[in-house]
Amino acid sequence: MTSARLVTGSPVFKPERALFDRFDFGRHAVFSYARHGFIQLFRYLRARRDGHPGRLLFPNYMCHEVTGALRNCGFEIDFYPVDENFDIQVPELGAKLSDSGRDLLACVVFQPYGHVGRDLDEVQKLCDGQGVQVVEDCAHVPFPHVLESGLRPRWRVYTLRKTYPLPYGAAVTWAGSAGRFEDFSAGLPANRGGALRFLLRWVLREQIKRAVLASSIPVTRKYVDLSLDPLKEFDRPSRLLSAFLARSDVETVVQSRRRNLDAYRKLAPLFARWAQPFGFAPGVDIPYQYLLVLRQGFRPEEVAGGLLKLGVPAVTGLAIEDQVLMSLPPEHAFRRLVALPIHQDLSSSHFEKIEEALNVFNADLA
Ligand SMILES: Cc1ncc(COP(=O)(O)O)c(C=O)c1O
């Protein structure tokens, strides 16, 4: 798997005191990609338990680029099931935890598409009972959001590039005094050039996205800024960080995403024929994308492709592992997902364009 060769990223930045103070986090480190953060974190956890086999439990709805990269670094991956609302199937997770026992290094929980998981305190208790670390994958929530739930995991992994207009960047945060940054970051492998390929791919993707957006939706200001010279932004963590620090008011981000969720709700009749919107909980979830579960007979690639042609940057759901996909019935919701942008930078004019595009899409279907 190509992504597996690209996992040599080291931290791009050693945290400054100012950052800790600003975000009120005990500790954090910034990485190029979230998967690099995961790898270094799990290496660190494994090193603390000499000779540990390093088995990790992930939710079965998880991008294979993450699990593939970890496997490639010698970790064993097992999955626990989440239901069609992405809520953890707690009894099944409990059984996995008991079966794996001492072989288990960590259990990853996540907030897919900004849907805040239920029963997280129960999960924390189960993991505590087995001496398993809980790591929260915050790839789809804005940094440095901390859930108002019973879950108090020591470790959180964020992807900055997914939620902010950055080409590059992820953060691992940890609470408490026992995790020493020195231990965590020591002996990291050198970056062996995978970054250049990433950069080229990113530039290409951004240009395509820009062309699509420019064709019918006004691009957001930050994307325009960055795309003027993306090379300058690359691998210069302080520039990247200042770009997002300037807009790091997490409450504003949360509010504008929830407001955008409402904007999509008003468009609901335009989806009705071919999709059922995912049931985000208003005021609780922080949508990362507006998620649609297609009705039977509609194919995600075709719907996303059709919308893309009309200028709406639609994508299909996460690329989950083949072994997980094979275990799901053909009509399972995870095979029928399409996601629309809900980014905090979307303005009312974007929504007008989206509405326009949906009208054309529906007319074409008729
Ligand atoms: C749920 C989830 N976790 C983690 C990641 C990894 O993020 P990154 O691409 O920054 O490694 C992704 C994205 O691929 C993701 O969707």
C-alpha cells in the first residue's frame, strides 16, 4: 500500500510554551499527518511496556490509510463494531477487550464526521478495567475541542489539515504529568522524503478542488491565500500554525458548523428522493461534513461524481478496510455514504450555489 511507505514523518515542531498556555493543554506535539502522530504515540506506549505485542483496537469504520500505516509499522490491528449511527457496540467491544487481555496496547475511539460518540464513559470504564489506554481520534473535530462527555482519555490525536485550511499538520495532545514529551519524541525516525510526494499530491488535489469550486462556488478566502503559493506554506510549521492560530477560536468554528448544519436542513427536500440525511444531534454534534445515506439503488461514486461536476465538492464515505467491507451486508449504510462540505468558511453564497446544483441534479434524475 503506497500510504504505508509514507509513514516516516517526525514531529515538525516542538511545542512552545505559548501554545500550551493558549490552549490550556498539558502537553502537545505537532506532526505532519495524524497517522504519524498515532505511530509515534503507539511506539511510545509500546516502549513503556517492554516486549508488548502492540495490538490496537480500532472502530471498524476507519480509513484504511491509518490502519495500513500502523500495520506497516508492526502493530496488529483488530476492530470493534460500531452501528450504522457510528455508535460503539459496547457489549462487542467489552468482549474484544476481555479476549485480547494483556496483548492490547490501546483502544481508539473517534467522533466520525463530528458525531459525538455515545456511551464513552462506559467504554472508558471497560478499558480502565483491563488496563488499556483510550486514545481519542479527533480527526473530524476542530482542534482543540474537548468533548463534554464522561470520556477523559489521556491521549487525543487531531488532524489540522482536515478541519483548517492547512495543507499539512496534526497534533497529539496528552493530559497529566506522567507523559513526558522528551520520552515521546526521542529517537524518531528521520523523514525520508515521503513528504515531497505528499506535497505534490496535495498541490494537485487543491488545484482540482479549486478549479471545481471556482467553476460555480466562490472559493473561501483562506484557500485562495494558501493556493497562491502552497509551496511556501509547506513544512514551515510556524507559518502553518500562525495561519490556524489566527482563527483558532474553537467556539466560533463549532457554532458556524452547527449553523451550516441548519442551512443543510433547510435544503432537506432536495435530498429526499435519493438520500436520508445522517441524524446529527443539533447542539451536540459538530458536523465535519454533511453526511447523506443514499437510498437503495443509488451509488455513492455516481452521486458524488454528479454533484462534483455541478461544482459541489462532494465525496464518498471513508475508504474502510476490505476485511471490514466484506463482513458488511451489501445494503449496509457504510457502503452508501456521500458527504458534502460543512466547513466553517462556507458562506450563504455557497449554500445558494449548493441549492442551485441540487436543483439541477434532481432535474437530471427526473
Ligand atoms: C477518522 C480518521 N482518523 C484519522 C485520519 C488520519 O488523518 P491524516 O490523514 O492526517 O493522517 C483520517 C483521515 O484519513 C480519518 O478519517
